[in-house]
Amino acid sequence: MDNCPLQCGSSIRHLFAYGSLADPRRLDDVLGHGHCGERLRARLDGFERITTAAYPFPYIVAAHGRSVDGVLLMDLSSDDLEALDRYEETDQGMYQRQSVEVEAWGCGSQTLRLQAHTYVAGAALMTSINR
């Protein structure tokens, strides 16, 4: 845990990842340190994962009756979320960070319902692929 920048009292968050951030090496590169939290298998209902030749990375959009499989990244700090926002270009409108409820699986057979953030397609991304 020596490489973990979390400190007592810091604001901790969870993130549902479904693309490049699900890769532990990419996540560590983006954060600038090793991710200290757990990684749980997870599913996000009400969204659809899209890949297209018009954009090099997957993105998700709201879609009734659909679901996306991914990874729940636990215990991210507010600084971590800021680094992830920069990576996902939220200030440019490529992605938008949104609060969601995810279903996650730990060591047992019982599922957990947890609040988390995820990145959904932003207005600029949608405009760029619909040209």
C-alpha cells in the first residue's frame, strides 16, 4: 500500500469501467500510480456498449433492456477521478461522468448493488460520429 495515495478522510469513489480503463496497466498509467482498490466483475443495466469504425474507443449510451459487462474499480480518490476525467476528455465533451448503480460480484455468489461513476458518450463524441 506504500504506492497508494489514499489518505484518511479523502473522498473515495468507485468507477464502472468497460473499455481501456478495465486494463490494470492502462488504469495505473492514467492514475500515475498503482490502483490500490479492489476490482470486481460487474454489470451495468440500462446501457449499451458501442464500438464503431467512426471512433477508436468503445463508449456506452443509455439503452432500455440492455446491459454492459465490465469491472468495478473500488476506492478511487477525488484526485484519481480528476485524472480519469482528463483522460476521458470530459472538459471537451467527449465523455461525461455519470452516477449509476452497478451489480457486482465479489468472492461469494451473492451480488452487490453499488453506486459508482461511469463514463458515457458525451455531446462532442456523438457529434463526431454522426457527421
